[in-house]
Amino acid sequence: MPTPSRASLAQIIDAGREIVEGSGASGLTMQAVAERVGVRAPSLYKKFADRDELLRAVTGATLEDLSVRLESAGDDIAELARVYRSYAHERPEAFRMMSTVSMPVDALRQPVEPLLRACARVFGEEDALNAARFAVSWVTGFVQMEFAGAFRLGGDVDVAFEYGLRRLGSGLHP
Amino acid sequence: MPTPSRASLAQIIDAGREIVEGSGASGLTMQAVAERVGVRAPSLYKKFADRDELLRAVTGATLEDLSVRLESAGDDIAELARVYRSYAHERPEAFRMMSTVSMPVDALRQPVEPLLRACARVFGEEDALNAARFAVSWVTGFVQMEFAGAFRLGGDVDVAFEYGLRRLGSGLHP
DNA sequence: ACCTGAACACCGTTCAAGT
DNA sequence: ACCTGAACACCGTTCAAGT
């Protein structure tokens, strides 16, 4: 007779996200997820082809989370960058996975949407994509180097970020 | 009686770099390195405390490599960025490790030196550090998103890079 | 001094057998 | 239908025993 699955997909993903926040991506093992969800590791293969698919699902949830955050950030490019960075500070491990786990294109479309809109408003449709790529490259790189400890040798990092935001502004406004 | 070690530190690191280029960081196992160097895995622990230390050594070699490249790139910020990106394209896996493996501060000092000099020349000592961080954040983020496949949804990536370089220029020149 | 086999704990993954 | 124990291949790491 049909048996309902003991752990829903959403439950598994949530468990995964909690583990990531606590022990990083390397702590996200099939066994750890299974245990937290009250099941044995092999059962997870009913929902995910392999660990990589689970990583993608967890990262996908992070991207959706971030999207919501950015949506409610308004139309200002600088403000979007600040919200992006503060999200990264809030969930450093999840943030890392965004650039570590290779995601399908569709998952990346949504979170860039707000920035794309902001850029289109300021520069017109034509330059929007290039401008958005410029901005997103800078902010992503900044946070990543910050996390990598590359900004440890002097100067205030928050000041450097605001400096960058100003430069971004004058870089984008012709 | 004293026995000379069968695999030098340099040989091990070189073996590691070759493996990385072929199979990525995840392929850089103690066993794979040991085999390529003609020794058993436990022997490697004579030279490295653990796998992480080996990863750092390999990444350190990459950073030195990159430094040499950048040194011979001249004093132009845009040119430095181009050289940086082309190095990343040449050794994508090694490049990934630069932001994945957590490195000691000292290892990061050398490769930024040329950019720092270029920025000091253009903006003076005072703004050099902030300007360098702005530039390095952008170019690092750009290449990383390029590798992550974030730039797959339209537009030419090379064009976007040159666009970014122009924006970087007008962003940095007040 | 350096190297090794054997062992341990821990992975991901498969699959036949259970309900 | 879903779940599981057992098994396999593969890790990192330790250590006593070999030369």
C-alpha cells in the first residue's frame, strides 16, 4: 500500500539550510541531513539524485530568500548593494554557496531582476545589462574578498565599501 | 641512518598543481598526490600537517605565479585587469582556489602590489588602497560570476568586460 | 629519518529485502 | 511506495613497525 513520505522536500531543504549555517557546506552531508530529518541517508535518494542536487536545492532556497530581500530594497543601486552585502553578512555560509555551487541559469535570473530594473531606469534598456553586470561584479567581488580575508591589512572595510559605492555611482553615471 | 626524503616539497606542490588543473580541487586528494609523486599517502604528513595545508601550499604557488604575470603587465590598471582575467581563463581551477582556500594575509600581499602601485601613481598614496580594493573587487567578481555561469543569459561577455573596464576608468578618475 | 601497512572513522551511493 | 541494513569504493588521518 502507498506510504506517505516521512520527510517532505521542504523539510529536507530547511534542514540543509540549518546545517549549512552551523557547519558550512562541508558539513552538509547526506547523513547529517538525514539524521536531522529523522530518516536514513539512503532515503534521501528518493528526492535527490545525488548530494550535488541537494546542494543546488539548498542554494536555490538561498537565492529565493535573497530575491525577496532585494525586492523590498527599493530602486536605488547603492541601497541594493547594501542589502546584498548585509544578507551576505547574515548568512555567510549560504552566501558562499551561491558562487561555489554551480546553478542552472534560471535560478540566477530572479535575484538580478531588481538590479536590472534599477539599471534600466537610470541608463535605459540598452545599457542596463552591462551596467548591472558591472555593479553586481563589484559588490560580489567585494564581499567575497572581504570573506576571504583579503581586506585585513589596513583601512576600514565599511569605509572601503562606501568608497566603492561612490565610485560605482560616478563610474555608472557618465 | 638518515634517509633523504623521496619527494621534495616542490615536487609535491607541482604534482598538486597538475592534479588541480586536471580534476579540480576536489581531485586533489592525499592519495592522488602521493601516487603521482611515487609515495604512499601517509608520507605526505611528514611535510604537511593535513590536506588543508597542502591546499594552501598549492594555492600559494598559484598566487606567486599570478604575481609574476602581473609584475610584467605594466602600470596600467586596465591592463592589469586584463592580465588577471586571462590568467584566470588559463587556469580556472587554480583561480577558483584563490578565493576558496583561506590563505594567510602575507600570501595575498604580493599579488596586489602591482595594482597598488598603479593606483598610488594615479590617485596618490591616500586613495590608493581604496581604489585598489574597488578595482580588484570588480575584476574578481566579474571573473567569478563568469565562471559561475551567471553571464550566460545574453550579451557578449568580452564586451561586458571591456564595458566594465571603461566604467572602472570613469569611476576611478574623479 | 623517512616510509609503510593496517586500522579507524567517516563519506557518497547502490540495492535487495522489508513494511 | 517508501524505508532500511548491508555493502562497496573512496576519503583523511594515525601509528606502530619496518628500513
